[in-house]
Amino acid sequence: MTLMTTDVDRVSEFAWHLFSLIDSPIEIVIGSWFLYDLLGPSCFVGLAATVMFLPMNHFAGKIVVSAQDNLMRARDERVALMNEVLGAIRMLKFMAWERSFEARVLRVREKELRYQRLNYVIEMLWNAIWNASPILVTLVAFWHFAVLRGQPLGPATAFTSIMVFTEMKFALNALPETFINMLQSLVSLRRIEKYLGAAEVKGLGGLSKASSSLAAEPTPIELRSCTLTWPQERSAGTPMVGVGVPSAPPSTSGTMEASTSGTMEASTSTAMEASMASSPTALGASTPRPSFVLQDLTLRFPPGALSLVCGKLGSGKTLLLLALLGEADVLAGQLSCPRSPPDALAVFAREAEEKGGIPAESWVVPGVCAYVPQAAWLRNASIKDNILFSLPYDQARYDAVLEACALTADLDVLEDGDAAEIGERGVNLSGGQKARVSLARAVYSRAETLLLDDVLSAVDAHTAQHLFTKCLMGELMKGRTVVLVSHHVQLCVGGKGSGDNKASKTKQAAGAEYVVALDNGTVKYAGDVETFRSSDVMAGLVQAVDAVEEDEKEEGAIEQGLDVMEEHASPAEHSQVATTAHGVTPSELKTAPQAHAGPPSKAKKPPRKLVEEEKRAVGRIGRDIWLSYIRACGNNWYWGLFAFVFIVSALSPVAENGWLRYWSSQELTPPQDRKSAGYYIGIYAAVSFAGLVVTTLRWFSLYGGSIHASRVLYKRLLESVLFANIRFHDTVSRGRVLNRFGKDFEGIDSSLSDNFGRTAMYTLSTATTIITVSVVGGPPFVAAAIVIGFFYYQVGKVYGQTSRDMRRLDSVTRSPLYSLYGETISGVTILRAFGASTKFMRDMLRCVDTNANPYYWMWGVNRWLSVRFNLLSSVVVGVAAVVIMLTPRVDAAFAGFALAFANSITGDLLFMVRRFVGLEQSMVALERVKEYSELKREAPEFIEPRPPASWPERGEIVVEDLVIQYAPELPPVLHELSFEVKPGEKVAVLGRTGSGKSTLALSFFRFVEATKGRIYIDGLDIEKVGLTDLRSRLTIIPQDPTILSGTLRSTLDVFEEYEDAEIYEALRRVHLIPSEDSPDLVPGAINANVFRNLDGVVSEGGENFSTGEKQLLCMARALLKRSKVLFMDEATASVDYATDELIGKTIRQEFADSTILTIAHRLRTVIDYDRVMLLDNGRIAEFDRPATLLQNTSSKFYSLCKATGKEEFAMLRKLAGA
């Protein structure tokens, strides 16, 4: 992220300083020529003194590069960590880990500030060296001229030389700043070059119009003797074996081959060449031994049919899909799979525009792929836009997709229908809804090949049945190759055909035609479904009932059960869609039940925005912004020291010029009364170097205050964001927040202090010059200063207003760019799979252009100022010279003083205005940071008196008349719920999507405060308990597991409270580590168990683990914590049934004395619970023992169980004891 937020900007901003590398040497050459005319060869002696600085410059340059490189790495680490923390903010709040991760971020921040301080010290010493060079040049030249050559140093020679030296001083001062900027830009360029030089996934050639509508047989997916692994890091130029794809357009079949040589060629037939031998050299010398491999895969997925990939947790199912997409390494063997060209979506859009639509018969395009990941990736857009995904709108197909993906009922109850905005990362939808929208996108696509990763786990049983029969086996999938990863083995190999017309003569296959079963990196079974049904492999994967073909009578019973559920589910029941998973204010909800009539896509008014527009301040920077920085820098003692050194440093040039005037005036005194030239030069040297020392102290004090301010302001912002109300995180894009932590704080760290110091310096210099001239020159010079100041003020006023607003526009237009960049990076696999790379690149470039527009004009206004100020400066100096020439009896010393004043004040005014406006621009970043530093916080962390350390001891829960309402203008989500849960009781919370299940769980953690009613835990009202005390004493295992980077130990034991033996035991209890006597503990297994190493690396977001493994890690964390009250929200939805049953036994054993509330879709998981609570539209519809509810044939729970099928229903009754 910092490559884009910081490095790119640093390189582009240096382009504006390139001119200093051109004009500074020219100024030095011209100045040297003038000095030669004045001082003769003495000027070259002075300039030769600068040679001594060259070795120091070389050495300092290396230090600058090293320090900047370290600083950027530390900044990378901090921004990456903040990105991860913001993505996991909900989990941090659930676990009350805000303070822990605040400390973790601040530790990284301190490391960054140490390097920033080092950079400041280096820059300060560098500037001291360069500032010493003009002084040394002047001293050496005067010493050689007056002492060695014995020439009289008259006023004309002295002051004219000083003026030339002054002009050269600006050039000499500009060079170090420009040189430092150049070195920093080189560091950024090297970082960018390193990233751009990394190994790439080679893209297909462009999709031609002919190929986009090509009619051909479906392309097979085939692997022969393939060994697959996760992508390994490589240096530039190292081929990614099996990841490359052809550079030419796809052939008729769209088939590709991978070989161990790292090349992939187009093939015009489905037959593959002879398999290539796997050898140790296949890995390549630079590729480390992978931690997990899928070995020796020989598979052929039938074209135009559904194939099932199943297996236990962590067996490599997702790796197989990613390898088919080209996102994993093929270490050996050959792989053939169609992949979408990067411009597929762009070509489809252009084709539809040219033809006015796409015929239904040519909708599916051979050689195009779609992918649905296990964790749904959604854009911050409407539901409709997420499904269409830039394809043209075809109403008939769109409506069919909504029906097949069970989204019609959800859209009917949304006020904005499918135009409802879902928020960033789909925050406004439940887990099941996100999965179905993601599936709908793939089904609506024009892809011939669909790769689906566990799309059924996030939904309840009857919705999974609907998705399988109506979607995966429906008309929309006819003729398409579908590879489905799923734990629903029984459903997929024994499913029925689809279609509403049961009398239809056309009958689809009963289920998957081809089955692949994986186990720890090897193929346990690969073949037809009939053989699989009778194999031992299936028996170990499915639930404890046999998979049987159900007759038409039983199918009717299932349909009847589903119909009953639909009748029980009122439209208003779904109205809480936006709140079920995340507790966000559901701005799209209806206020009246009858409002759901009409097509969902026809919203009666513009859809409401969930993510708020970013605010942009107007006018001058507020006084409170200035004061916040002043207070953050230090106390009164600091500012007293600051003022002293700045005032003294501003007086040092006056002392230098005053002494030179006195020295020059001695030419009029008798020779016997004069001192030696060495005396005058010595005093001048002492004054000059004293000024240099004070100037260095000035920057030392400034940078010290800057580091302190950066530390204080960052901590304030971090604390504000971490403890902000959850609504803030749901309605503000992560890119917008990262913009504050990234680009804005980079400006505060690097630019604000420099602009602040230089503004103060030039302001004091200007004031000192005016005061000195007023004392020496009298009223005429005062009048001249007022006139000059007036004109400069008018020009500067226009420049300041424009530049300030341009900077604000620049900052505001960056946030959409960062948000799109973040979305693109997180969904890059999906984008490449769909062929959306070109389309998203164009979107990104449009955002870049929008952001570059104010940036361009900001620098244009800067040049506008330079032209006018340089013109005014020339006029002032010219008028002063003419006045002196026309004024009689003006001595040379006074004339030189006047010209020096005119030249100095115009330069000071120019730099004062420019630096002040630059300071205001830097203050825009502080203005934006301060906005997010004053966010509305949640309830207090602690409330006195605090609960006892042992609370809760029993786990008794009493809920009285609980009403949850997310905003006053919105209807309640929960309606006067009242119930009691006895200590140690296990309660299952069931209900359709939107019934309020997750909202109920969230209310216990006070993510949303109760509008009415109370929740008591062990007799204590949770409203009177601080959030940290409350959340740290309860435990929740959410549906979307979140783990942060670090080690396996730090993931499970954040506060370092447990011994390794306890952690290993927790891992065994959740079956991530087999017990010593387990049959799974096979010596010499292909893949080592990564959970045996507690120091093993956990990547950002836990991306090196599957979703199921992350869920089990969260379960292990809960086992270590052992809370008396435990909430589980689909905690094992992504694990296989065998592991799910084992986890169920572990929960019953380990939490036997704990109170558990479980939200589940798998009825078998909770059928043996003490009681079942069934919610309907935010109200308790049923709450009783499962056996009692199953004995009541009219109960909703009975209908829900009946819908699972005859055999499963019988097993559920048996397990419930009904």
C-alpha cells in the first residue's frame, strides 16, 4: 500500500525539483563570474574551499539512502498492520483487544519514528554542512583578497560581493534539499522497481470479437501427474512454473499446458503431450521447499457437467481450484484449464453496446472462467452491480439468476431492492447473503467454466438444497463445466434434478458426475459418482446416514417442507438483512410491510447511501487546528526555547551585514587607526559560524518537537479509530481511514515540521530586515516596505486560497483511489478469473486522473506565484537602483545597504508566502487527521464498581423486554424479547436470514445498545459493565473467522497467558493436531502438520490457512479462554462433517459447565442441545426442547427438520430423543 500512497508521490513530487538541478549550477557559474570581476582570483580560492565537502557529501549520501530505506520499510510495516487491524476491527472489539493491538501498532510506530528522527538528524547535519559552504567561501575569498593580496575591501566591493554570495547561497541551499529529495526518490524508485520486477502471472492475449461468441464444445479440465503448491516468492526473472499462460489469443479449445520448464503453450486439442517426469530439479534452485503440496494429481473433469471436490479440512481443495486458475505453482506435470483473457469483460461490454444486446443462445463463451471464493469478495456498490459485474443487463437472465440463488425474497423486502448499497466488503449483508450474491455473479457471467469454493456452507440446510437443485443442477448451468468444492457430499452425489416442471421430459443428472476426494495432499478417490457412493471414502466424509436416492414421494415431502417454511416466513422477516451479521444501521430497510410490492430493481426513489461521502473543509485552516499542533509539539518551556533560537538565528544575518558595513566604513578612517584585515575577517567568521550553530540548534529544536507531535497525534488518532462506534467502521471505507494513517501522516511526519520551521524562519527574517532598515534607513525605507508588502500580500492571498483548496481536493480524491486499490488487491484472484483486469485497470486510471487534476493545478498555481513574485522583485530592485542613482550625495555604504535590503526583502517575502502556503497545505493533512481524532466513542471501557474477577461464575442469562433499534427513524430489529437461560444450558438460535439471530448475539456485546429492556448475566445488568470487562469475559466464535499476522502462538495467546502444553492441548481438542494414538498420525506424510510449530508464521489475515482451519483456530482460542458464556455463530460452517461432529463432542465436554448460545445452519450440530429458540421477524416464535418441538407437527422447527429429507429427519428425531 505504501508503494502507492508514499513512494509514487515521492517520485512524482521530485519531478518538480528537477529544475533546481539545472538552474542552481547555472546560478553558481554566473555568480562565480561576477565574483571574479569583483575579487579577481580570490573568488576561485574561495570556491575551491568547497572541494573539502565532496567526500563528506559522498559519505552522507550513502547514509541518507540507508536511513530512508529503513524508514520506508518501517512505514510499510505500520501501514500493513493498520490495514490488517482495520479489517479485523470487529474481532478486536469482540475480544476487547483494542488496547493490546494499540500497543502493538504503537511499537511499530516507535520504530518508524526512530528512523524518522535519524533522518531528521542526517538532514540537519547535511544542511549544516551546506550552509557552512557559503560562509567558508566568503571568508576564504575575503581573507585571500584582503590579507594575502593586501587589497582594500571597500564598501562597493564588500557589499556587491555579499549580494552575489547571497544569490549563490540560495542556489547552494537548494542543492542539498534537492539532493536529499533525489536520494529519497531513488530509494522509492528501487522499491517500486523491485515490486514491478517480481514474477507475474502472465495474462492471455486479448479476447477477439470472434472468440467472444465462438460456438464450441466445452473445454475439459485435465491434470496429468501434477504436483501443486502455493506460490513461492521469487526474484525477478525466475519463472513461475505452471502459472504462466499463453501470450497469444486462446485457441478453439482454450486448452493450455504447463511444464516444469516454466512455459505454458496453447494447445488446439484436448489431448496432452506425454507427462513430464517429476524430479528434484523441477522445483528450481531458487524455489524453497513448499510447506504444502498436492502430489501426483491425474484428473479429468468432464466438460459440461458438475464435478465435486471433497475432503477433510486442510486437504488441499482450495489449492486445486487456485491451480486451475493459474494462481498456484505447478511443480511438475501438465495442467489444462480454460482461463479468461484479461480484457474479457471489456470486450463483452463493447460487444453488447455494438450489437444492442447478447442473444441468449450465445451468452456462454468458451474459454472464459468464473470463480467463487470461500470468503465472498464484494464491491462497495449495489447488489445489482455486484451481480452484473459490468456485463449488460438481461432482465430474463437476471431474474432467473436471482431465483436460482435464492435472492428474490431478500430483495423483495429491501426498500431500494437490488439497488441497495451493500457497503464495503458486503458489510450490510449476512454471511449467507454475501455467499449467494457472489454465486449469482458467477452464474450470471458468460463463463463456460465455473470454479466454486464451498458456496453451500454459509447457508442453512433448505437454502443449500435450493441452491443445489435450482442453481447448480438448473437450466442456467446446462452445458457449463462446474467444479464445486463442498462438504455437502451427500447432497451433491444424491441430489435431484431441477426444474419447476416435474413433468418435463428433459431430466438433468441426479448430481455430480465426477468426484475427487483429497486427503492431506493426495487423491484418495477420483472417478464416477456411482462407484464413489459405494466406496469407503464417501462413508468417511458424509454424515452418519447413508446417501440414498429418494423417490418422487419423498421429493414432494421436501418441497412441502420448504413451502411450509416459506409460509411461516413473512416478508417483514427479511427486513433485518442489513443487520444480521454486522449490526450496521440498515438504511435500506422498509418502514411499511406493504412497500415490498413491485420488482426489486425498480426503486421508487434514489437508493440511499450506506457509505457516507467524505467531507471537505472550506476556508482557512481553523484556529483549533493550529493550536492542536502547537500543543502536541511541547509545553511552554519548549516554545520558549524554540522562540529564542529562532529569533537569534534570524538576527545572525543582521549581525553579519552590520559588521561588514562597519568594516567597509573603516576605509574612510586614517590607516593608523585601522585594525588589520585579519581582525575584521576573524570577527566576521565568528559571527557567521555562531549564526550557523544557532541555525543548527533551531532545526534541532524544531525536529524534536515534530517527533513529539507525530507521536502524540498518531496515538490520539489510533485510539479514536479503535474505540470508535462500530457504525463508523461500517459506513466509512477502509481506504478513507488508511488515507489518514498513510498519506496524511506521512505529510505530518515529513513535511509539516519543515514547512513550519521555514515559515517561521522567513517570517522572522522579513521582520528583522524591515526593523533593521527602519532603524538605519529611516521613514523612506519604512514606506517602501509597506508598499512592497501590500502588493505581495494581495498576490499571496489569491495563491493561498487556491492552493489550500487544491490540496483539500487532492486529499479527498485520493480516498476513492485507495478504496478501489484495496478492493482490487483483495479481489485480484477473482478479477483475473473473470477477465476483469483490463476493466479495473481503466477504473483505476480514471481515479488516478481525477486525483491528478487538482494536484496538477496546485503546482500550476505555484508557478503562477513564482512568475508574479519574480516580476515584483525585479521591479522593486530596479526602482531602488534608479532612486539611488538619481539621489545626490549617497555614499557607497548606504547605496549598498539599500540594494541589499531591496534584494533581501523581496526574496524573503517570496519564500515566506510560499512556505506559509505550503504550511497551510500540510495543515490540511492535520485537519483531516483531527477530524478522525474526535470520533464518537463507544461506551466506557470500565465502569465503577467493576464486576468481580470471577464474573460470570454461573452463566445465567435473563433477557427482559429487549428492543434493539439501530436508529430512531428505523423500525426495531428485535421486538421485546424476554427469555431465561439457565446456568450451563445449551441453546440453539435458529431462524431464516434476517430474523435477528446475529443481532441478538451482538446485543450481548453491546455492539448496539438496547433501546428498551435489559440483559442480565448472573444477575448483573450488562449496561452497567464497562465494554472491556464485558467483552473480555464473554467469548464469541463468529461465522467469518479473523486472525491477524504473527505466529501461531501469538494468534492463540495474544496476552501470553498460557503454556505451550495448554496451547497444544487446545489444538488437539479442535483436531488441528491429531492425538498421539490417532490413526491420522501417519509417519512420513507428504505434508507436515503446520500446527505443530507454534512459531510458524501466520500471514496477513491468516491467508495461509483455509477458512475452516481459521474457524478451528478461533475455537481453540475459545477453549483456552474457557468463558462461562459462549456464543457461536456458524462456528464450524466451513469444516467437513466428520470434523464437525468431533468438534461437537469437544464442545460438549470442554464447555459442559458453560452456557452456550449457538447460531447454526447444520441442524445435527444443535439437535441435542437443551433448548431451541426459533426467531421470526425479531420475535421468539418457538423456544423449547428439540424433542418437544419435533412432537408438534405444526411447529416451525418440525418443518425445518422435515425439509432435510426422510433419512436425515429420522436421524434428527433419534438424536433429539423425540
